[in-house]
Amino acid sequence: AERDGETGDMIARRMRLLGPAYRLFYENPLRIERGSGVFLYDQNGEEYLDAYNNVVGVGHAHPRVVEAIAAQAARLCTHTRYVQEPILRYAEAILPGFGGQLAADGHIMFTCTGSEANDLALRIAQHRTGRNGVIITSEAYHGNSFLTAGLSPSLGRRSPLGQWVRQVPTPDSYRIPRDTMVPWFLEQVERQIDDLERHGNGLAAFICDSIFSSDGIYDAPADLLAPVADLVRRRGGVFIADEVQAGFGRTGRAFWGYRRHGVDPDMVTMGKPMGNGFPVAALVVRSDIVAGFGRDIRYFNTFGGNAVAIAAAQATLDILREEKLPENADRVGDYIRAGFARLQGRFPVIGDIRGVGLYVGVEMVTDPVSREPDGALAARIVNGLRDRHVLISATGVHANILKIRPPLVFTTGDADRLLLHAEALLEELAG
Ligand code: PMP
């Protein structure tokens, strides 16, 4: 597709000003000037269907969130060292939804990013247990801080892992038989706990994203994580659910991904959609787990939980609940998966369709028997859909898994538009 000279100049300026670490989406990068609901608009007012943005859960520029942010910014924006009602009201609104021990006596601590929330969770886990070891999945992403980058092998081979970080393989439901998955995974975790005890001072925490997004989007089996949490606790560690991707209704009516697994975590971290784009993130932690840390360590976060962030978070939570968006995520997500399942009959390069709620993974393979990943085909689909004004991306080590994760206000009509373009493109590519 065409690229105008002005956009080309902006890309060159961007490269010079922002440097090499800044990546753009798509072979033909998009210039975006405005968003509304599930749509983005470029400099010419052309509309794009956003089937990718999981930060704006309630939709781009939702008027109620915009109004809440603007009204609070006009009144006051200060930190958490004054007594203020809205932060208490938000905590009371959200804590009961965590279930189990967290709902009974949990605390919520506010940060600005998911990385910071995970960083804090790990510091609390290490303080609590007196140990350093952390177990993650093999393609995990948990953040961009020094500590969390060390828990993020998906940053690439040259990005060092922390010294006491151990990896377990991804629970790949496409390649590992269902009936062996749970015992197999438990054995992997146990082996790494043994290794940490042998070579270090043992296990502080197991942390995972319950939709395994950077690993390649794996939703199942839902009986996987509860026995892992039991094992981790038996061996003296804590279980941290990283809900930055799976939380806030993204994975459906359970609202939190771990609740679909029936786990009662020691800590939960969240971010991304929490303020519908306004930076706000948090850690929810059992009171007994954080008691010693709270006593021994001075903790303060200048912007975490500021009054404007809380206003954005409250409006977002109210909308998610009132508009029953987690239920919509289940309904429309299943509709998209059923649509791809129909396409799979005609296009066997669609190897697997998975996910839960509005988190859809479609794995592209060279052929369904060898199941060999086809990252080149996935890239052609991502770029081809972009040229058809439908925005998605790809994930996994081989970047061969289409990643479809629209705002939760996506309708079945929007899904039809996505599926029609996917079908036409697959026909074109099959030539
Ligand atoms: N955990 C997971 C599972 C994530 O996907 C991300 C962000 N992609 C983070 C943590 C880090 O969040 P942030 O970018 O807000 O620091």
C-alpha cells in the first residue's frame, strides 16, 4: 500500500529522535490520530478496526473515563499521603472480587505500571520467604524494570535472566496431550524447585500469566494452576498471578484469569486496562504476606494511586461491570473462535485456535500434520489485514500465532468484519 512522503519523513525523524529501541507495528506503519470505541483513525480520517488493543478495555476515548480524568485533574492531583475518600472507595469496590483469602483480608497497593507491580511483588516475596528463587515460564514477559526484565525471556536471548530465575516449559496445549499435561507441568516445576534448593537458597515465588500471552496464548487446562500453587506453597514459596494481560474481564466472566483456574494466589498484579489507558497498576496481596515488608521497608510511589489515576480506574471498573463487558468477552470471543474454526476446514494452515474470552490465538503452521510453525505466513496475515484496515498482531517464539485481543466492547458485527477480511486474505494468499 501507499506511503505518503510526510509519513516517511516522520518515520525518519522518529528513528533519529527516539532511537533504535522504538519499534513500529506493520511493514507499512500506521499514523494514528484519533480513537473511538473499537476504531482508530489515521491522518486522513480513514477508519481501522482495532482488534488488538487490550489497554482500552472499555473502548478508545470512552466519554465517561475522559470526563472522570478531566474533572479530577481540574480539582486535585496528589499522591497517597493524604486521607482521601476515592482511593478507599475504589479499594472497597475491587477487593471482594479477588475471592478467597485476598477478598477476606487482602490489601491493594498502587503503582503506575505492571512492571512496577511485579517488581514490588517479587521484593515482598523475597522479604517474606528469605529466599531468592523465582520460577517463570519459558517465554514469559513480566516487565521492563531491572528485576522484571530478568524474569522476561521473551525480551530475547541477549537479555539476561536473573541469577536465581528458573524456567519451566510453556503448557503448550497444541503439542502436549491433555491427559498428561497437569502431572507433566507439576514435575517441571518440582524439578526447578529442587534445582533452586540445590544451587541457591530455595524458592521465593512462582509467577505466571494465566493466559500465557507471550508464550503463545494458552488457556487450558483450567485445572493446571491450583496444584502448582499447592506445590509452590508446600515448598515454602508464594504464588503470584500476573493478571496484567488476563485480568479485568479480558478472559471472561471469571474477571481474573486465575479464578478460572480456581487458584487462591498469595499476590495478584494488574495494570494495562485498569485505567483504560491512563497509567495505573496495582498489587493485591494477602495481609500476612506483606506484614513484615510493611514493617521493615519504607515504601512510597510518587505517582502510584494518585487522585487522577484512581478516578480513571473507578470509571473504568464501573463501566466494565455496568456494561457486563466480561460476559461480552466470553460471547464475542467464542464467536471469533467459532469463525476461525470454520475457516480451518478450508485452510489447513490454521493449525490451532485457542484462547478464552476476548483473547484469541490462531496458530499458523506449514501443515497440520508436522505442526511446524509458519511465522512468515502469520506476518503476511498481520500485514495483509492491516492493509484491509483490520489491526491484529502475532506472538510466540516463532511469531506464528495470530494474537487477537480487541477492546471488550467488540461486537459480533465487528467480529464478522474481522472474519470476512481474514477469509478473503487467506483465499488470496492460497492463490
Ligand atoms: N506482565 C505482563 C503479563 C505483561 O504483558 C506486561 C506488559 N506487556 C507487563 C507485565 C508489564 O506491564 P507494563 O508495560 O505496564 O510495565
